Amino acid sequence: MQNLPCDGKIWSISPAHNIRGGLPPMIEFHGTDDEQVPKWTVQFFESDMKKEGNYFELHIYERRKHYLGDGNPKYSRYLDDEILKVADDFLRKYSLLD
């Protein structure tokens, strides 16, 4: 496993530290019980994106963890039908999916 640099270079790939105007539209799916990324961090990201004039769509799911489908045997630990529909609609809105 490769160690990440601790000299500030890690911030060069951090979405939260690279917000600027003109970014492509983004969508985020987040669970309120996410144990790895607190909900407030995504809400700050959303606010900062919008301040720069970027389109950012946030969907928050109650009682979901970091992997939104956790405990659902059909979707393993990732997605469900609602999330897939919202994602498809977003992609169609920007002509990224037929």
C-alpha cells in the first residue's frame, strides 16, 4: 500500500479544496448515518459549489450509511432503484445518457 504524502499535496486531489467556477454539474448521494463522511461536510461542499455558480445536486437518505444500500442483499452495498433512477435522470438532463 502506498503512503499518501503529508506535505499538502493530498489537497491537490481533494474536491473540497479545488472548488472554482465552471466545474461540470455534480450529483451527490449521501446517508445521514455515514460513519466516514459526516453529512455537514457534504452540505458545506454544496454551499461552496453553489457560491461559485456551479450546479450541485444533493440527495440525502435517512438512516443510510456510507454505502447507501448497506444491508440490502439485492444491491449489495451500493445502490437501490431510487438512486439509480435519480442518477439516470441526472445523466439524461445533461445528455450524458440516452
